[in-house]
Amino acid sequence: MKMNSKHAASLFLQSPQPSLEHLLITDVLEAIRFSKSPLLSAALTRWLTPPVREIARLARAFDEDVHRVGLHEAARRFLPQMIPLPVFKGGEDLPLQGPLLLLANHPGTIDALLVLSRVPRDDIKLVASDRPFFRALPAFSTYLIFSSRVDRLAKASVVRQAIRHLQSGGVLFLFPAGRLEPDPAREADKALQAINEWSSSIEAILSRAPSTQVQVAMVSNLITPNAMKHPFTKLQKDTYKARITAEVLQLWAQMQFKRIPPLTPQVVFSPVFSLQELQLLHESPWAAIQAIARNLIRLKSAPPFPVISPLTSIP
């Protein structure tokens, strides 16, 4: 009998309601897709099972913590279990009230929690892919606006929800690329190019919520060189799938051997910009935001932290 990734994942656990483990394995198999071979899918399922159990345990504990203490505090508590002490630069001017559009690059799964750990507000909504795994986390999912890659009507609904949330004075956090991006610490040139793919819907959102302030966060150093150079990573012809594979391998090793990767993740925040200040930088706020993001990639390692003046043109 021919098996796709969903059938292979069902080898792990069969129940009326799919478990977190089942949902995770299905997601991973569909993302990396080394082969359509049912035997390989079954082998990968068995290989993934031990670390996936640990990830599911951590996810359940995180969701319970979100319910008890809120997303910001839960993210702050969760990070030490996954990464070494991160370095944060900037962000002290993050507004504690009023509409804020928070934008970030997306080099890995933990990047959202890194940024959220620095946002001490409970009125935050995060735009996220509509995955069954996220919906299976009841507390965390209340902070999410689910986005579909294929349904145009659903995409329009996301924009409307985003606008309403900002108009009500909340924080909207999104990844404008809408997919995994190159890690600036590993692929700086490709990370710069990836900014070109950031969604122009940002501009439509700002035009409907003009009092919104904007802040950009650039996350880097989440993927180890060893994961990037692993033979399984190199097997992937598609660079996007190669990045996902590197992340899966790194997470597998971390969960399997209970060893935090030797990294120092870094998050660099831009200053906060009003819509008017963005328009002084460029007639298109979207283009201004892209320029700010590129500037953060270019200057992220330059001491001291580069201050970008809202009234200074960005190359």
C-alpha cells in the first residue's frame, strides 16, 4: 500500500483526535520531503519519534504557562530550555500602549518567542500559518491570527483582522516573508535578498491604521554551521527545504541528547517609527521598512548598536 507523509505519521499514534506528536511528525515529513518512498517516510517517522515526544511535552507545558501567566512571561520562561542566553540590542523604546506593528525576519522556529519575550504587553496578536499543531495549543492559539497560503478569501480576512487589532490599539506581530528565511549569521547576502519578498500588504494595513507605530526586529544565529553542512541538509536540492532540514536536524540532536546548541542568538531592534517618519525615509512605507530591515542585517554586529534616526535617509 502506498503511504504519504500523513499515513507514515499515523504509524506513531492512532486516535480519534490526532496527538501533538502526530501533528508534529506530519508537519516535518511534509516540510522536508526527501522522497515519496513509503519506506523512507516510515523510517523517518521512527527516527523522529523520541525527540518529537520531548517537543510535544515542552509545547504542552508552554501552553499551560501561557494560560497561567500570559504569552510574554511564558516565552521568557521557555527560552532557557531551548537556547543559550541570547543577546538583545535595542528595543528599550518599545511602546507599552497604543497600536504597534512589530515585524521580524524568520530564520527559525524559536525566533517568535525570542521577540515575544521582549514585548511586555498582553494585547498582542501574531499572524501564523494555519497549522493543526498551533490550533492544538488552546492558550497559545488565542494570540494567533491564522493565515492560509492557498485561500485568497482567508488571506483577505487576515488583513481585516490585522487592521481591526491595530485600530483597537493592540500589537500586531508578523513575519512579512511568510516563510522560513536565511539566517543572517549564516547567509547574510541571501538574508538581504529575502527582504525583497516581504509582503507589501504591510502598506495596506498601515494605510487603514495610520496611528500605528512600527518596529523591526532582526533575529540571527539560530542555526549551527554543523546543521547547515550536514549531509542530509546537502541532499536537499531546494534551498528552502535545506534550511528546514538543517533546523529539524539541529532540533532532533538537541532533544535526543539533551544538549543546548552552542549558539548565541541575537535580536536587534530598530527604533520605533511613526507612519509619517517612514514616509520621510521613502514615499512608500513598505520600501522604508525594507530598507530598515536591510540596515539591521548589515549593521547588526557593529559596536555600538547603530542608532537609525527616523529623520535620516537609509541607503
